[in-house]
Amino acid sequence: MTKEKSTIAIEVAYALPQEQTLLALNVAKGSTIKQAILQSGILEKYPDIDINSVKVGIFGKLKKMTDSVREMDRIEIYRPLIADPKEVRKKRAAAGKKMKKGAK
């Protein structure tokens, strides 16, 4: 008879431009992403994270706070974007066109 584990191993990741944090922990099977983040203690280290509005994902795929975690999942806490990536690309493309016209 095999005894089933009641906890699972996961990781919680958060990155700032100058610092990255990756915390490994065990959580109860069936825990939600929000429960795992709260249990990790990362909110004490980074009090600027707003647990009620922050976007999260598992291995780069957006998830809801109510989604369950599975063994070896890596929960990623995303920072809000400072600039819209589409606008940045448009500006870069426009700047590139101007440079090409001026270069002979």
C-alpha cells in the first residue's frame, strides 16, 4: 500500500530589474496560487506586491489566483508594464525608418 503525499513542492518567483527571488516551498495538495503565494512569505519581502491586483502565471502562462498548483509548478508574479510593448515597437520601427532615409 502506497502512502500518498499530502504536500507538493513548488516555487514562487518574482523579479525586479536588479534583483530576482525564487523561493522553493511545500504546500498542501490542492492549494491555490493565492494560498501558495501567501504561504511563501514573498509578500513580506516585497510589500509593494498587491495580491489583489497582481498578474500571475505558471511557467509563462497567465493563471488566476484561484487556480490550483501542481507538483513542481513555478508561480511567477508579474510586475505591471511601464510601457506598452506595441507602442515601443512602433516607435522603434519609426526611428529605424528615419535613419534609413537619412543614410546614403
